[in-house]
Amino acid sequence: MMKKWSLIVLSLLVVIALSACSGNGGNTAQSSSNSGGNSGTPKGKITFAYWGAQSEADAIKQAIDNFKKTYPDIQVESQWIQKDYLTKLQTMIAGGTAPDVMLISGGDLPGFANAFQELEVDGSVFSSPTLLDSMSVDGKAYAAPFIIKPKVMAINVDLFEKNDIPLPSKTEPMTTDEFNDIAKKLTSGEGATKVFGSEPLYLGNWIYSFGGQFYSDDLTQSALGEPEAIKAAEYMVASKQEGIVPNDTEKQGQNMMNWYLGGRIGMFTDFGPWYLPQMAEVESFKWDLVPFPGGGGSKEVNGLALSKDSKNAEAAKIFINHLTQNEETQKIIGGNKNAYGIPVLSSATSAFEAIYPDKNLNAFVLAAEKQHAQEAQKRTNEIGNEMKAIDDTTPIGIGQKDVKEVFPQVAEKINKILQQN
């Protein structure tokens, strides 16, 4: 009798155990199906605003699609703003309809930081520690680095060979003196067929080639009055006077990139990744990329910020982390044929270089790591108004005043603005 009851009890235990196992397995399968293997993650909808051309929007869409595969329970509503991005962003923030996640450049971040949540971001995961600095205000991160857009120099290889000029190093930047010598050798002819050594130089790039910068390291003082900044300005003026770059009359109404594509510019210094798609179609001459002269140029770092008013902040944080720190997503955005920009993860930069493997895209990768980031201030518009004096009154633009006189004056006016912060 005892043996019979023992068998019954044992059978019941087996049935209960099997039922339990079956129940767990069913729940697990359902959870996995609903959350893409991320059980317990937030759900619901988030909104994401970004700017850019069609090609850039296409690249971002691919990154969003990748996110949706991993997190199917989080719906992402894209808000592609094609014009007046910052103005429309300000309007939405003021009206209480700010998107959960917003694309923002490091240069614009200080003016919007009050509308963003402070983020906890590990800067060591990115290719350069300076990337997180670009996303920070007063030492606090208000966005996560997403993509980098540095500057390199494109060269017309045929013109170099025609003038018996050795091709520049692909990894080491030429000095400013070397650039000047080569620009003179490349310059030839006159009138409508004149070939120039370079397009007109841009202070935002060349100030760094001469060791200068726009602000002191703590961003509290303008550095435009410093000798390095003035030296850069003097070289810009000299390049115009010597005729190695187009003067104001020659460049008026002209597109310098079209001149480069037409073989009239030997070295195009203000070359960002967005030019790559149209360069891929060039068959009339050989071209390549080299580092910016003098280690100059500046990189734009774009990041993803979280709205202070987000109603689904936890889901938004997952979205931000995925797009900025997931290697596969970074390879998707960086490896897009439209050359959206350089990934912020070192492990993903190979995808960018693979876009055009026969060109030295590594120059962009090196610049993304080492180049000076855009310097940003909160009162951008007021400072911009004061900066206009450089173009209006010195030979850098249309004026005649000495840069040694004007630059310190502009610096003094900017310092008064900075003191109001």
C-alpha cells in the first residue's frame, strides 16, 4: 500500500515539475518575442529630431532601423527638419513639444543645454576623450557623441605631377611654409583659366595651423588678440595679395568646389566628408586626401541630447546609447556611401574607410582623433556680430585696416560679451 501511494506522489511531482517547466518556457518565448530579447526594457514611443540633406536623412534612417530590430517595443518617430533646424527646435522647446531626442552640434550645444537633461556618459569608450568635452558645458555632459565631421585637404594629384611636386605625406601634415611653397608652384596662368594653389583660406581652420585658437582654454577670454591668431590672419591676407588664392573679385558669385572639380584649384583645404559622394564621380583628374596643413582645421562633433521634458526618458536613453555606443550601428552610420561622418567608436572607423578604399580616408580618421573641436559659446549670435568686423574692415574680407589693429579690438568686444555669462 505504501509503495502504491509513493508512486502516486512521485507521479504528481513529475507532472507539476513538467507543468512548471512548460509554463516558464512559454513565458520566456513570449517575452523574447515582445522585447527582442531585452525583457524588462522600457516600451512606448519616442520622438527624434535631426537635420540634414536627403543623403544624411537616409543614413540616419538606417541607424534607426537597426535600433528597431534590437528594441521592437520602442517606437521611434522621426522628425526630419530640413530647414531652420535650430529655430524650429527653439520653438518646439518653448512650446512644450520638444522631441525626446535631439541631434545637436557641439557648437550649438551651450545655447540649448538648459533644455537638455544631464547625461552619464563614459567618455573613454569613444575614439578621443575630446569628443565628450564637445558635448559638455561647465564640465557636465548634455549630449552623447554621435558622429564626427573633421576637415582634411583634397589635392589634385595631376597638378602635383604636372609641376613635379612630390605628393604630400598621407599621415603627417605639411607645415604652413611647405603649403605656401607648393601653392605658389601650383599657381599658373591668368584670367578665366588661371589655376590657383588653393581656395580662399578660412580663419576657422587656419587659426589652428598657426597654433592659435578663438578662446582661452577655459573659454572665458577671446584669444583673437594673441600673436598666433594675428599671424594666421596675416597669412590669409598675404595669400590673397600674392594671388595663390582667388581674391574677392575673382571668387564673387563662384563656387570654389566647382573650381576644384574643374581643375582650377590645386589644394582644397576646407574639405569635409560631405564632399566625398560628388568626388567619387570625378574622372577628369586624379585626387586624394591628406592631413590639414600645420595640424589645423577643426572638427564638428554632433551628439544626441535628451529633452528635459521627455515623457519616456528611459526609452530615449536606450536609443541614445544604442546609436552612439553600439558598434554595428556606428558602422552603419559611418559606412554609409553618402559619407555622413566618421564614427565615434574606434572599432567602427574601418567602415568609413571602406567607403572608398582607393582613397586616403584615413586622413579623416586621424583628424577625427586629433583635430581641434569647434569652440562654442552661449552668446553665439552676439559674438558673431562682432566677428563681422574682421571681414568688413580687414583685407581678409573687403576692408583695408591692419589685422593687428582690428583683431585685439574684436577680442575686447567679445570679452565684454563673455563677462555677461
